[in-house]
Amino acid sequence: MASSLTPPPLPMELHAKNREKVLKSILKHLTDSSRPHHGFLFLQGGEEQTRYCTDHAELFRQESYFAYLFGVREPGFFGAIDISTGKSMLFAPRLPSEYAVWMGEIKPSSYFKERYGVSVVYYTDEIVGVLQEEYKGSGKPLLFLLHGLNTDSNNFSKPAKFEGMEVFETDLSTLHPILTECRVLKSDLELALIQFANDISSEAHVEVMRKTRVGMKEYQLESMFLHHTYMYGGCRHCSYTCICATGENSAVLHYGHAAAPNDRTLKDGDMALFDMGAEYHFYGSDITCSFPVNGKFTIDQSLIYNAVLYAHNAVISAMKPGVSWVDMHKLAEKVILQSLKEGHILFGNVDDMMTERLGAVFMPHGLGHLLGIDTHDPGGYLKGPERPKEPGLRSLRTARELQEGMVITVEPGCYFIDALLIPASESTKTSKFLIHEAIERFRGFGGVRIESDVHVTAHGCKNMTNVPREIVEIEAVMAGATWPLNNTS
């Protein structure tokens, strides 16, 4: 299926506005703390990496904070913003003449100035002299460097490093929290890129759904998705490693890694869980569709699927600024537990199940995460409550209240994972809720996840993802119907 979508132009104005936003926040912080308004925000871009000891260079993708501020696609750059003037500077690597033989034209500095819309461009071997000359303060020039903890990865951002840094004063604490908080709320230009990544990824998911057949390999479906988003969307990068899980693999939350490489053969009666999202000009999408590989839901598959769908829809209906994300997670859990009770998989009082954290047995991951330049965009625990400690809740990537301008995934799931079900069946606190014969029937079922990317608006939210969700829609598309469905007949 061809696409009606056209990749949008790359808006370098977006990065200029990002720089303005960060500079305004930095200046407010300095004013509030009675500090002088001079120095440079200084970041180092990503470096090209080779595979182990070989000369094979992996496909480069820019470091995310640097991408946010400058939009530079090439490796080896540094960037600075003069706090006192707002002047933006890029420092490009000075390439040797033989580069032109193997890699193509060596671009002049004027090319990068025009392409990336910055004030000036110099070379990396000029950093020390340029910053000393531009500095308007007294004493050593001050560099605000990026250094701070990413609460999703538990890794620290690495501050810039270059020869001659000893002639500068450095600040390692100011920039990271301010820059990270700026990334939390998305501008209209950012939303347009995220929307396109959603549009092309939604289209690709529909294509995969329509072409899924018993007997195929999981990686064939991954290949279809990657082909469609690149062929028709110009998306060379994926937001993350594709999860193309069927059967029992759909209960493996991060399936698709090197030890489980999307290589199972699809069997009649399997459920598929396909979690895939394309990236366009650094901004990503994150979409999960679940459906039977033969195109027809069984009674059991419908039960679990609808439990998750009801949770997905209940959360989206309740989302608006000021709503606690922890409360949204609990809402999703409660809806799923109620459905499992009505489906005679659980029995007892649902509130009691919530107290004993039974929901974490069936949905051990968090409800969703901030989305933007990173699939798990940072800022989840910069403000608001600390990370909860209870099972399930401690997996939340944010405990914040929702704010207008956030983009966050809504991805409830229900899985039958032996590593969780066996301890739950042996615990006096949770075993009393399980109908063990029914649980046994679902051993090997795998799981269901439904994931959409949602923009929090002034009075509610907007679902940016457009794929079949209702059972009747999925079965129709898998039988060959167009999407969206034509409901005029």
C-alpha cells in the first residue's frame, strides 16, 4: 500500500525557538538567584562510533539535548549560546582533505550557518579563542555544562569536554534541570513532527496488520514496518528496537533484543503484540497494536483485549491538566482487574485487589512515559512526587501531574507471566483472588498491550495515533477493509 503522506520540511525555526525558550528559563533562574547574566550554555554533540575494533561506523544519530537545541545531524560538533546576547554558535570539526575522497564534499562553515540557522559557525579548534573573545563578564569565562541524571536510564548526561577547558570556569548543576524541563512541554512545531511520526507509523501498523498471516516470521512483520516508514516517510531511524512478539513472546515486555530477535513463526491461534514507532527529524512515536494473527478473535482473546482497551479508553477520557499520572495508572489497573473479574479469571473485591497490588501481577510496567526526542523523554521526576515504591507503581516513569503541552504514551497491558503468576498463586495476599483453573487456561497466552501517543491539551487531550482499536475494526482491516473504515454503506 502506497502512502498519501508527504514528509514535512525540516523546520530549523523549531531549534531557534527551543534555544529562546531555554535562554529565557536560564535568565529567569539567574535573576531569581541573583547571579550575573553572563557566560555560555555549552554542549557537545554526539561522536560517531565504530563497531568494536573495526572501521565500521554505525549509523549516527545525534545526542538528544544537542539535537533539541541545534538540530545538527552530523557528528563531532559543539554548540554554544551566549547568555548575555542570545548569540548561537556552532563549532564544526575541521575535516582533513581526504574526507572529500571517501565521504563527499567538505562543507564550508557558511553551509552550516545557513542550514542550522545559527548566528555564527567556527571550527572546534577555535573554541577557546572564540569564547574568550565573546565573553562579556569578568574573570574566567563561565561555561554552563550539561550534567545530570536521566531517571529513565539511571545514566548521567556527559558534560562537554575539549582541549583547553582549564581556562574556563564551569557550572555543572544549572543547565540540566532547566533544559530538561523545557523539553517536557512541546511547542506546535514539535507537535507537528511528533504527529507526522505518528501518522506514518500508524499507517505502517495498519499495513502490517493487513498483511499478517499464519506461518510468517515475526521479523517479516518488523521488516514491513521499517520499509513503509522509510519508503514513504523518509524515517531512516526508528524510535527504539521493534518488538514483534507473538504467542508466549507477547508476555516478554522488551522482546526483540539480540537474544530474542523477532524470529518466531506465527501460529494459528496466536495473539500478536507489535510495538513499533518511527522517528522523523529526531522526534519519535511509540505505538503498540495487539491482534490475533489469523484475523479473528477467540472468546478468550476478546476478553483480555477488551480489558486492556477499556483501560486505554478510560485513561484517555480522564486525562487533562492537573490529573495525577499515578491516579491514571491506578485507574487502568482497576478497569483491567474488574474486567478479569467479570471474565471469571479473578474473584473477590476489586478494591481489595488494588490494596494488595494485584494489578502489578498482570501489568508490571508503568502506564506510560513522556515522549519527544527520546522515546522515554526525560523530566519524569524533575518535579512533583517521588517515584512510588509499590509493585507496578514503582515502574512508572513519571509521577507528575499532567500539564498542557505534554506528550505522553498511554499503554496499559495485561500479561500472563509465569515469573509473576507463580509467586502470586503462592502468596496468601493474592492467591485468594485467583481462579486457578482459569489462570492455568491462560498459561502460554502471552499478553496484550494497547499504546497510543497522547497530547495533553488545555481542557483534555488529543490522541495522536490512528490505528484500528475496536475488535470489529481490527477484524475488518485484517479481512482487507480500508482504514479508516468506510461506514457509509
